[in-house]
Amino acid sequence: AIMLAAIATLRAKEGSEADFLAIAQEMAVAVNANEEGCLSYEIFQGDNPQTFIFIERYRDEAATEAHRNSDHFKTIGARMGPFMAGRPDVQRLNLA
């Protein structure tokens, strides 16, 4: 099966980094606990402290759909919104 990945770059509003990260880490816990099709879901902070990079690996397309349709994606994601500067930049990757 093709392995899919995503790199999502999200930016926190200045001064909101800790609030954003706390909610993002809740998301990571929920994803890793509930999505067997997600092989890894990790959050990194960039050189710019307001920049957070989510590196995600999924078993197949169905697993990426399950992630986007999950309750935690919708509810925890909505809670991130007030702390974010702009929309996420998401690159979807296929194993070459």
C-alpha cells in the first residue's frame, strides 16, 4: 500500500505559542490513541517560535480521511483556531 504523509505548518499568534501548543499536544494524544491508521503524528517547533510543523504519516488514503473526519480533529482543531495566525499550510505527500 502507498504510504501517505502530510506536513502541516501552522502559525500561532505572537504571545499565544504556549496556549496553541497545549491544544496541539492534546490533538497528538487523541490522534495517537484513536487512529490505528496513523503511523505517526508529531509536532515540532520551528526556528521561528510561532511556527509549528506537524509531521504526519498514514497507512493509506482511508486513514487520512478518517483523521480529517474524526471528532477530535473537528473539536480540538476548532479550539486551536483562536490562537492561530492565518490558515494552516498543508503539503500532502505520497511515498515516491
